[in-house]
Amino acid sequence: MIHQRLATTTDAGIPAASDEFSLTVGPGGPTVLHDHYVVQKIQHFNRERVPERVVHAKGSGAYGFFEVTEDVTGWTKAAFLSEVGKRTPVFVRFSTVAGELGSPDTNRDPRGFAIKMYTEDGNFDLVCNNTPVFFVRDASKFQDFIHSQKRMPDTGLRDNNMQWDFWTLSPESAHQVTILMSDRGTPRTYRHMNGYSSHTYSWMNAAGERFWVKYHFKTVQGVQNLTDAEAKALAGEDPDVHRRDLRDAIASGHAPEWRLEMQIMPFAEAADYRFNPFDLTKVWPHEDYPPITIGRMILDRNPANYFAEVEQAAFDPSNLVPGTGLSPDKMLMGRIFSYHDTHLHRIGTNYQQLPVNAPKAPVRSYNKDGPMTYRHAGSQPVYAPNSYGGPVADPELASELGWGVEAAEIGRYAYDKHAADDDFAQPRALYRDVMTDTDREHLITNIVSHVNAGVHPDVQARVIEYWANVHHDLGAHVSKQLNGG
């Protein structure tokens, strides 16, 4: 079949004279500067990449919808959750955390699970991971943690010693590292893993009652993981295996699905709960707050252009619609600043005007101009207050959620200690009560393999102590295998 060929144009829509030959002075002479078509092709090529994400650089994405399946109006007045059967368009980006753009999908790493819901009240973003906890609980340590997972500044090489040095000096990391070193650190596909808000958020209903909540997106396909050997083999065979799997599954009509389960805590119960419920390194036990299924999310459409829709997709936990809010989680407070700031640097001042990031709801803002401005208010005033019909903020409509803070001096504080704030108690329960014998065997093998890859002897001694604090049997097995037993 012969396709009708359309004429090449410049980016201004002007027909181009040639796709192959530059303007030169004769067949052997120099290229002339006024060959603007070639010059502009070169200039655009030199600028066609944006800075790589510092974290979550390697990712994949898809479109779909979220559907409410249960009545939740007793807990929240969020419009997109207002009635059973209501559907909201979504875009989801899955990613690794520490790896660069070209890194293998199957590296041992947490996975990002970022969700953008295009609601009638504006975009609602959830920046989730595939684990319900994190390595640190204060934003002051986040940058140091990420640096420890990256590359050595002198050699540019990955270094496991940095990771274990940081982890063993940060006991709060034990819960997440236990998960990471298990087979859950190498999920089989993006379709076969859960997504967790990890952070505590808040909801408010129409009566003004407030609740603390956690979001859990549970894969309907079932959780499946790779062994360490399988993950390493796939890294060499197909470093884009997760990206390929997601795209192929959707293209072949096998749309992946997740059900949304919520843990909901009455607002007042946080004050005297047995540990700090806003501590990102801990989960809420299900026996205390059983998960409640409220909806489902299906991804059924692939992006048409990876760069425009996946690489330029930008998520921000401050994108909270009425009926939803934050919590006193110190890591979450840091992320509220960090996400928007990094998008301004990486994509540009008007990144929220890009189609993948633009809300479906009307935008009435006094922000103006800046690079790549597309949306504007015409003759409307660009300042507030004004006398000429510009928008007016409505605190009742926005209904920001807050919480009380006791009178205190400004200072640098750890979370107030509760009776059950032991950093090793929950990973101990995970190892002892949740993992199977096979899970425990793989955990030990994965730890030893990782530590044997360049971790200094003095740090290895701390590694053994670290795991002994989680469980004495675990520490003994790690010690035995590291010492050639």
C-alpha cells in the first residue's frame, strides 16, 4: 500500500525544501548560516531533553479511570467521590526510585505509583509507592538518603556501602529495608504490585467532621514478585521489561485494575494512639483500622507520545481537592514544597498548562506570563483585590483541612515518643508473623548478596547488629552467611 506523503514543514508550518541536504556554497563549500531550517533543527535537537528527574527518573504511564463503588459521603465531601458509579479520568506513572533513565526496570528498588485524577474541582494527585512505609520520617534526611542510593561523587559508580552506612545509622529505616530486601523489592511487573499513599492524609465530610486516612491501591491481578536471580537475568535480557509489559497488556485489551481500600481513623483518636500515626516508617495495623474498599481504578489507554505524556507528567501532593487534606506527617510537609519546586526547574514555569498536567476544571488564577505561556485571561485583571470582575477566593468552597497545634517554641524536634514507637517492632512482626519460610530464606539471601557487593567490614558489623535488632534469628543467619558459615 502506497501512502500519500505530506510535505515536511518547519515548526512554523512553512514547507521545507529538503530533508537531506543543507544549503552550501557549491557541492564542496561551507554550510551557510542563513539555512534556518537546518540551524533550527540542530538547535531544537540540542534542547529536546529536559533535566532528568533526580528521583523516579525511569518510568512508564497510562490513562484510565477511577470509579466509586461504595458510598463514602459519611467521611468526605470530595466531589469525585460523591456517588457510587461516578468515574473520574486518571493518569498513572509507575517508576523506579534511585535508577537513572536508562537503568533496568528490575533493579532492587521501591517503585513509584503516582496518580493524577482529573476531577471537576481540579487535579487531585496522590504520590504513592508500592510499599506502605518509607526509609525516613523527616524531610531533613530525605536528600541524604537519596544521595546514599545514587553514585559516588569521585568515581561515578554505584556503591552498596553508602546505602548500608546510611541505613544502619538510621534505625527508622528498618521496616522499609526489610521490605526492600525481600522479593517485594523486585516486583514482576507494574501490574502485579500494590500502591500505597504511605503518608496519612485527611478527609472532611459535608458536616465538617474530619478523619485521618490512608489510601491502598490493591492489584486485582495479584501481587507477584521476581527472585533476585530472575530480576538480575531480566536486567540484562530486557531492561525495559516493565514498560513493555504495561504497554503490551493495555494494547492487547488486558487492562490492569486496582481496588482502592481506605484505612480511616476518627480524627480524635490520633492524639492518644499507641504510636504516632503520622510516622511514615510505620503502618496502621489492620486489626485497628480494617481496610474498606471504596472504588476501583482501571488503566485502559496507552500514551501516544512518551516524552509529552510520561516524561513531562508532573505530580504534586499539594494538589488536594475540597474534602481532602494533609496531616502532620513531617515527610509530607517537605514534599508539599519539593514537588512543585522541582517541576518548575525541570519542565518550566507553566508546566501545569501542558495537556497531561492541565486540569479539566476551569483555571482562574492571577499567575501570568513566564516561559511557554499558553493560557491567559485576556482582558481580565491580573491582580487581587480588584474592581473589575476578577475571581475571588472562597474559603468555604476550598474548605482547607487543618489541625490544632499546642503552643510551643520553634525548634528542631523528633516526633513525641509513644509507648509503641520502637523502630524495630513492626519489621520484626513482618519477619516473624507475615513472611513465609521461603520469604525469610530469600530475605536473608538477598541481604547477604547485597552486603557482599562492596560493603566495608566495619559497616558489615553494623549490618549484623541492625538485623539482630529486627529479629535475633535474622541477625544470626545474616552473620553466619556473611562470615562464611
